[in-house]
Amino acid sequence: MTQQPTAAPSPAPAAPQPTSAAKPGRLAIPDLISIGIFTALYFVCVCVATLVSTLIAGAGTIFLPAVAALICGPVFMLSVARVGKFGGITVMGVVIGLFLFVSGHFALSFVASIVFPLAGDLIARIGNYKNRVTILIGYVVFCYGLTGPILPLWFMKDAYVASLEARGKSADYINTLFSQISVGSFFVAMAAILVCGLIGGWFGQRILKKHFVKAGIA
Amino acid sequence: MTNPSSASSARADSRAGSRSTSQRGTHSGVRLDPRAKLYLLLLANLLLFFHVDTRGEAIMVALFLLPLFVAGRWRNGLRLAVLYFALLGLGLWSDAATMSGSGGSGGSLIGMIGGGVTDTAAGSSGTTVAAEDVAATAASATDAFVTAGHVAGLLSVGIRMMMPCLITGAYAFTTTSISEFVCAMRRMRVPEAIVIPCMVVIRFFPTIVHDYRQIRNAMALRGIAAGRFALVRHPVQSLEFIIVPLLMNATFVSRDLSVAALTKGLGIAGEHTCMTVIRMCWFDWAYMAVCTAPLALAIGGVL
């Protein structure tokens, strides 16, 4: 964190300006710090969502992204309003993915948490981070970034089917057992994310208007 | 989270010259380098990806648990070990029951769920065999039981498959200080746009907990959501009343942190250095090799 003056004397006179005064469209240090703080709040919301979705049912983890989408709206909306530059949403998703990976989730969750936030960022950029509709759509897409942690459920299914096959069960039997569970639950979970993302995003925008715009923060 | 004694001892080590990593963190035993921890995490993910058989998985889990004990996290390690071996025992027992019976795994699982009501289990396992004979076309009432039994089995297998990742994750999380983490990330050439938010996230977690307590106190003072289940009864209201002050505070903290960080020179261009010194020593390499070998053998099908 500390910069030692003896280590690099040459670039100091070349670029003495802090990057905050640099280009208006790029992420500066204060933006990164804001993103970090909103990411921390977002991560706490994800933890709450994990708790809630496991309490709903034993296999309720597949609704983790949906529950998270429901409660993370205000955090996302305020972060977009505060940062309002390209890259903010992406960095948020990447950092969340990194923390999920370090806390022992599947590496694929990292891919999902890069791709979907980047797409959401691009969509929100169309409206220049001001248009409410594009931000809302961006939020819904961003919410799909959390599907990473639940993807192992489908991998686990493969493993279980493999173990059943090894025990000599017929393929028909396995198919009838799992065709309903896997495909049906997958689409239900994905649709739930869409609906909950819309509701959560709308709630977030309402909260933003009610509390933060009035206070001059957003 | 950072404790000054270990940081200063690490600095002393670096000044003293080539000391091994085992001298670092004197109070909590030997710890691996952060990058070695990351490598263990990757290995655990590979284990999940390649459906390794039970024996290889058990060996890998034992290898992953070892650093937790060496680092002095006895309670954490014991809890994870007991959980894993309970799940393993459950799986092995159900396998054995399936082998002895005539393919009635649904029956044995139902017996497990029903707490060993033998006559029910026997009856349903008989019907299970019958249902298999007609290729599971007849949707009888026992099919629901069989499905429930398989879902239980699926859950136990699934949780056991997640265990290596959870163990390595717990190890990485509980034994790495912020400065080590940041130093490792910078050494791996992670861009500053990722490093700074990560640093802020770790630093901000205790503040969130503190703020949450204060908000709950303030709510109780005004008689809002004072009871035990009052938060659950009005979920939208509780969400609004808790998250709005948290966000308000977050904006102020972000402004203060920005000022502090810019004053300390975080915004200056050029390479940043770290006080904490991390170094890969022979122990890290050796442990990485030791963990890689059984995984490679198991994937190759030798083990």
C-alpha cells in the first residue's frame, strides 16, 4: 500500500497526478473504493440469501440467485448511481466471483460471475447509467452471475447417475427418475431469477428515489 | 484482522535474510504460501470436476485437512473431518446395503429415512423390485418414496463432493491475513481495479457487523421490529429499514476511505510494494506436488 520513493524515482515526475483527475470515463481510485464497499454489502446480502434459501427447503439452494436478486436491488442501484462508469458492475461481479471461489465454490462460478455482470454492464451503458429501464435490465442480467454456485448441483446429478449406473440400474429407470427433477428445476430456477430480479430492481429504484435522491446522495 | 506482531515478525524475517516460511506467524504454526493455498483450491475444484472415485477422494480430503491441523485450527479441522467421514460412512453403508439386497437401494434409503421401520422397508423394497421389472412405467405410490430416497442419497453424495472445496476454502479464509492476500494478488499481476475492491471488501466486513448492531439497537429504541420474529413478519419493511442506513453509512465510509487512501498514495502511478513478504519455499512446492500426485493418479485411473 505504501509507495516507497526510492523504488521508482523515474515515473514520479512523469505522472504525479492521482488518477482521479484523469479521464472522466475511467474508473478512478475513489470509484474502486466505492465499488469495494458496495460489493461487501452485496456479499452480505448474498450470505443472507443463502441462509434464507436453505431455510425454505433442503434443496432450496437452487433458488439462491433468485432470493439474492430480490434483496440486492437497493445496493446495486445505489452503486450504479454513485459510480456510473463502465466497468463498475463488472468489477463488482468479478470480486464477488473471486470471494465465492476462495470460500470454496466451484471454479465455474467464476466464469458466470464475469460473463453476466459484463453483459449487464454493457446493457446499462446503453442508457449511459441514467436510463431506468436499461439499468433494470442490466440488473436482471447481473443477477444471473450468481448462478455459478448452484451449477454444481447439476454436476452432482451426473455423479449420482454415474454411481447408479455402476450399480446396475437400467437407463430408463434413471431417466424417469431425473428427467423431471433436472430440466424442470433448472427452468423454474432461471425463471425465478428473472421475476425476482425485476421485483428486486424495481424495489431498489423505489428506495433510491425515496431516500437517496432526496438526500442528494444519489 | 491483521495482527501487528506477525507482520513485524515477518518483516524481521525478511531483513534477517533467507529464513524459511515456517518461521512466519510464530503463534499459529506453519502456514502455506497464499499462492499454494490457491493451488490447493484449484485442485479441489478439479476433484469436483473429474468425479474421482471414493478412495482417491478420501486421500485428497485427508491431504487437504492436514494443513488446517498444522496451522493450529484444531476445532475447525475436526468439525470438517467428522462431517466428511460421517457422510462417507453413510455412503459406504448404503452401498453395502444395496449390494446385499437385490438392487433395492430405494428400499434401503427409505429404511434409513424411516428410522429402521423394518416391515415398511421390506414391503417397499419388494415393490421397488417389481416397479423396476416393469421398467418404472407404473406410477405407484412407492415411486414417490423411491424418488425421495434417491433425493436423500443425491444430497449426501452432493454434500460430500462439495467437501474438498469447502475444506480448502476454510483453510484459505482462516489462515490468510489481508496484507498477505493483497501481496499475493499483486505478485500474480492481478490488476489494481480488482485488488483495491478486494482489500476494501475484507476491511469493510467488521464495519457492516458493527453498523448492523447499531441499527438494530436504534430500531429497538423506537419499538420497531423489537420481537424475535418481528423482522420476518414484515420482510419488506425490515429490508428497507436495515439496508437504507447501511447504504447511507456506506457512502460516507467510501468517501472517508477514498480520502485516506489517496493521502497514503494509493492513487500514484507505478508499482506498489508491500510490507509483508511472501515467499514460496521448498515446503510449499513439496506440498503442492504431494497433493497433485494422488489426484493425477486417480484421474488417470491408476489409483
